[in-house]
Amino acid sequence: MKDQPVKYWIRNEIEEIIKEKSIDRKLFYEYSKTKYKKVINGFYYAFADYEKYPKVELNYCWLHFRQELKEIDCVSETIGWNCMLAKIKERLLYDWNKKIYLILSDGWVYEGYIDIITDVLSEVDGWLDDFYIVTPQYDKLAAYSDDGQCLVFYEKQ
């Protein structure tokens, strides 16, 4: 794995977790690479201040969020990684029987159900930087900051 670019390390780790846990790829999977850009752009233009930061950039994107977003809550990683992840379903009002997107700051996009997403994220070892869990309507967001060691929940107003 070390001979691949760093951005592939997290993708490879997630693939290993999917295999080890025998996760049904209908429930959680890497999104179509031909449609990545559409999802990333939908996320960026919904939540980032693109007038001030016109280049679509996922690294540290949380620093460029729009001021008018409604911050619902912030949960620190100090409560424990799995407890922090469990707060997603508590803090965001959404029909959790529907799929959502997981967007990694390295540019990978996944689609699946929240319980599977959090199950996979609970197994990730250390290649994970920032990530964003967003509804397909681009109206609700959970943004994890590795630097801040917290998960912040937002809604569009």
C-alpha cells in the first residue's frame, strides 16, 4: 500500500473493512467514479461559500462553509469515536431508511445507509482526515474535522 499515493490509503482501508465485515455492496459502496464530480459539486455549492472560495476543494472545506448555515450541534471526539458517530442519527433529522453520501476529503465518495457508514467508520484506523456525511438533497450535513477532533452538524436555512 505504501507504494500508492496517500489518497488511496483510506480507500484501500475501507475496501478491506467492507470485505472483512462481508458488507452487502447494495447497502454501502463506492459511488460511481463518473458521477463523483456531481455529488462533490452538489455538496460544495450547497454548503461552501463558493463566491469567496470558487475552487472546489474538499481538504479543510469546513473552514469555508457559508455563514448562513444553521449549526445544530458540535460533538467532540473526546466522548469516544463510536459515541461521536452515533450522534449523527440523533442530531440530524432524516429518514434513515434512505441512503446518504459519505464524502472523504481525499475525494472519495460513498453511498449507503447510515448504520453501515458508521460501522465502517468505526473500524477505520488512521488514514481518515476530514469527512462529510450529507443527504442527497444537500440540506443536512455532518462534517468531521480531524484537526478539531469534532463532528459538527448543519442544516441549510
